[in-house]
Amino acid sequence: MPLPIERAWMSLFAITMHSPKPMLIAAVKSAGLTHYEVSDNLIVVRAKMSAKELTDSLAVHDTERNGLVIFQITADYYGYAAKAFWDWYAVQIREDAGG
């Protein structure tokens, strides 16, 4: 499979699963992507590609795609999470802004 085209900017993606997918989590880790495991069913990943390219690069097989949603996080967000996640998130946003 060809590698995805690297974009000039980083994006944060939420990867949600209706049930934990250990193979997907292992693929994120082995790809060396900056990520934060919010819960067993939610990972936030930093990458320079589209959501589709991210799915393809993680080699998510059709049998594993049921209940899987990957979407780009925009500047308009709201939610409750552990302070450790928001601290990590702030670092990612700062890095995207150039420091």
C-alpha cells in the first residue's frame, strides 16, 4: 500500500470505537504516532494526513471497521476529560502553532 501524502500541517484526530480494538491501538503505537488514550474506546492521534489516509495507514481491515469512526478535531470543541488529557492537548496545539 502506498504511503499517504504528508500534509504541511498536523491535525488532531479522534478515533472512536464502540468496543476496544487492541489491534488498532497496537497499530497506532507501532506507527510512532503521537497519541493519547483517553479511554479504551477513544484515542486522540496527531498526524499529517486525512482521516481516510490515517485509517488506511493503520491497515484497519474491513472486519475491524465496524463501529470505528475517525474524525478531525476542529478548534470548536467542548467536553470533560482528565486534566492530563487537556495538558497533552495544549502541548499539541502549541506545537501546531509553531511553539
